[in-house]
Amino acid sequence: MFSRKKKQAASVSSDMMKKQKRYEALVKGLHADVYRYALWLIKDKAIAEDVVQETFLRAWKSIDSLNDEAAAKSWLITILRRENARRFERKQFDLVDIDDVAVADPNDINDMVLEHRELRKIMSSLSEEYREPLMLQIIMGFTGDEIAEQLNLNKNTVMTRLFRARNQIKDALLAKQDMGATING
Amino acid sequence: MDELTFRRTIYADPNTQDPAVIEAAKQDPSKQAFWNDTKALDAQITAATKVPVPDDLVEKLLLKQSFEDRERSVNKRPWYIALAASVALAAVLSFNLIGLNPSTGLASDVFAHVDHAYMEKEIMMSAGNVDMQSVNAKLASFNGAITGDFGEVVSANYCYLDKIKSLHLIIKGENGLVNMFVIPKSLTESIQESFSNAALIGTSFLLESAKIIIVGEDRAEVNKVQQNAINSITFSG
């Protein structure tokens, strides 16, 4: 009886190890992309970091439901978008003091480094419906079909938004050029 | 393919593999030039998205999960796992009681920190490679500095040993990894100069203003790291 109990403890801990290994691989491999995507979506460093932490915590809790490591990216983004949406639900239903509401700082993204500043400014000024699919394509490497599924849109709409996103960036860059500003790549 | 469709397709996906687009670009240099421009713009956009990621994010994501885990193990595990765990705990405790070298609170905390799974996690955080500069940056909070040849450090992280903040270095020895902990001398409670359990042996000693604890599987290896520490680390103040 004694040895049986021991065996059980051992197999539980080896399951835990396996789970931990999977989770650590997920964190190591994807935290940077997921954080960057969150930051471009939310445009506030502190909130983006919170949302990423919540996302990975949920991922940890339900990692057994992830059957295919290749699907990990879309799985995490789905969790992240849901977590981000919950933020707005909470905001809507809670009565909070205005001081408690985190106000997005538009300089968070723009001022982080000097290079790319102009381009970053333009990118963060895109409306969310254009910025989000563009970031899914650029940061996460999603295809049109994957973006369509993630955003619950049809593929044509996604392709049109991607087209408009780049078009607006290009126009804004040209406008800057006309004003004689230098553009750094 | 007309100009507008071409441009729309390229703007929507500059890396498109659409054969009609590729063919159109081949036949019309101005279309190819537009495509190249767009790819260049995309490279710039990609570079601009690469905002810096907070240094401690990985650490936070791994730690948060282990806290969560601890809570869950307290609250949600079924009774028979708790029973199995207590059986294991009882085995460990009785082993310690009948063991030849009973360890103090600090020593047992030290052993907890040199557990294989724990070490693996720490090494993972440092990506298995730490340069002397960042080791020195962390040593500086104990007024310490490495001045000579100390050996290869694979991980350097702060740890709490019995509520005392310490620096945990994992050093690559000839036959395995050796752990070194740095604690301020003023805060150390009594820890035996030499202590051990079934698998590990440890030594502790004062080095100027710091207390050093070294733990490893092999006594010769531990002694070597101790010599290296004495020869190449200084603690002032």
C-alpha cells in the first residue's frame, strides 16, 4: 500500500513536469510576439502587460485543451482578444472613479525609441479595424483566412482592410514627405 | 490583370503567392517596381512593430503560473493526492530525522532551491547563458564584484532563502552544475559550515562582508568553486 501511494505521487508529478515543459516552451517561444501584438492593439504598456499575464495564466489553466502545438499562436490570440474584451465589459459595468481608469498614453508606443518614430505614429493612429488585422498579419504571421477566423469576418473584408491599412500608411508617409519631413526607416 | 486589382492584391498581402500576380509583375516592370516598393514598406512596418519587450516578462509569466499552481494544489487536488503527498512528505521528514546531518531551516531552503526542476527553470529564465557583466550587476547589490576568472555561469537570479534575499548563481563545473548563494553577512542565521543530504553536499563560509553557500553533488567540485570564489570575488562594505 505504501509503495502504491508513492507511485501515484510520482506519476502525478511527472504529468506536472510535462505540463510545465509545454507551458515554458509556449512562454519562451511566443511571449514577445503576443506582448507586441497586445501593445499594438491596446496602446498602453501597463494594460498590455496585464492582459498578456492574464492570457498566459488562462493558457496555463487550460493547456490540456491545446492538442496541436502548431495551433498555439491562434489559440493564444483568441484568449488574448477575449481577455481584452473582458476589460471593456468590466469598465462598462463597474462604477469606478475617473482616477482609477487607466488612460491610454498615446506616447507609450511612439516615444519608445527614436527610429521608426514617424512610422509608429502613423501605425498607432490607424483605426482599430485596420490596425488589428495588419498586426495579426505582420506580427503573428497569420494568413488572410486565419485573420478572418480570428476576427470573425469574411476573407474579402479582411483583405480589403489590409489593403486600406497599407494604403493609409503610404498616404500618410507621402503627406509627411511633401511637408519636407525626413522619413527614417 | 488590371492595375487596380494588382495593387489591391499586393497591398493586402505583399507576400502573396498568387500566380496571376507573379505573372503580371513579370510582364510589367512598373508593376514589379510597385511590388518591390511595397515589400520595402512592409519591411519597415515590420521593423517598427518590434517594440522592446519588458526584460522580466518571461520571469513574471513563469512565476505567476507557479503561484497559481501552488494555490491549486492546496485547493483543488483530490484527497488521495493529498494523501500520497503526505506519504511522500512523511518519508522525506523521517529520512531527515534519522539522517546523519540534520539540516537547519536555511539549509533545507537551500536544498529546495537546488532541486533539478527548480534549477532547470532558473536556467531557462537566463536562457542558459549569463555574461560576467550581468552577474556583476547582480552581485553589486551585495557590494560584490568578480575580478578574476570565475568560470561559466549559466544562471544568476535572486532567490529568497528563508525570507532572506540572496543571489543564486548556477555554475558549470567539470562534472555537472554547482550552486552558489550569496547572502549579506548581517542577515544570515546560523547555517552549518558543512551540511549534506542523501544526494548533495554543501559548505558555507564568510567572504568579507558576505556569506557564501555552495551546494553540489560532488565534494571536489564544491571545493573548487569555493576556491574560485575566494580567489576572484571581493565584497566591500
